[in-house]
Amino acid sequence: MAEPTGRHGIILENRARLEITGVTDVDRFNEEEIALFTQLGELTIKGRSLHINEMSVGGGVLSVEGDICALIYGDKDRTKKLSMLGKLFR
């Protein structure tokens, strides 16, 4: 098994505050779901009253507050949004 390239970390406090490092892009967000990409793949955050407090794409840090219910990892190989052509062939 190949070693992952890149760094990614999560700190979750009381299911209400979340700090994520290694963020490369945010795909979409609303009060119930935030879909993003990290250096180690896709990540979806689900909850209620979700709010992005801080986002530093240059530093790769994302800070979220709200009632966090789930953290769901997706494809390890996707670290950024698909191009329009890539979406057609997915």
C-alpha cells in the first residue's frame, strides 16, 4: 500500500467546533453540508447550522462551527474540483 502524500488533520471539540488542516479547495457549502477537498482526498461535513468561521486556502486551514453530525471521507485521489470535461466522464 502506497503512503499518502500530503498532510491533513482534524480537531473536533464538543461536536460544535471543527478545525481542518490540509484543505485545498471548498466545493460547496450550506447550513447542513460542507463538501471540500484535502491533500488526502474528499471530505464532507454534515450537520445543522454549519458556519465557516475562517478559511485560509493559502494556509490550508478551515474552521467550522455548528452542530456537527458526520465527517465522511470520499475518494482519496480527488484533491480538487473536477473540470467540466472531467464531470462529463465521471
